[in-house]
Amino acid sequence: MKQKNLELKLRVSPDSLYIILLERIASCKKSSEDIIKFPAIFSKVASSFSISKERVWTLLYLLHDLNLITIIFGHGVKINYEVKK
């Protein structure tokens, strides 16, 4: 059975929390690395939104399910989106 690549379009306002979350995750990326390490994400997201590490995992799983990020267990995440200003 062939898999289809379905394009997902999200309609959110430019100042929504989801956009802020995606921008904060993207800001953790180092220019020389393709994978963003978990400690950097947890530090940035948990402190930005004043949430626990467990809630950050919930957000990461949601973004993974929406195919916005790829979780690489034991390493970090790879972003599958581009932040446009």
C-alpha cells in the first residue's frame, strides 16, 4: 500500500500561542546542527510558558502528530517547518 503525503494547513492567528511555541522551538536550533537537543527545548519552552517538563512533552507529542516536528528519541527534535517573519 502506498503512503500519501498529506499537506496540513493550520489556520491560526500570527500572535497565537502555537506560533509563539513554534518560534521558541526554532530559536533553540543551532546553525550547525540539524537536531535540537531536548535540554534546550525544555529550558526554553518550560520557562517561556511557565509549565512543567511533562507538559512540554505533551506539546512535543502534539507537534509530532501534526508532523511539524520529528521526535528523535534519546537525542532531540528535528523541525519540519519554517518560521517566516
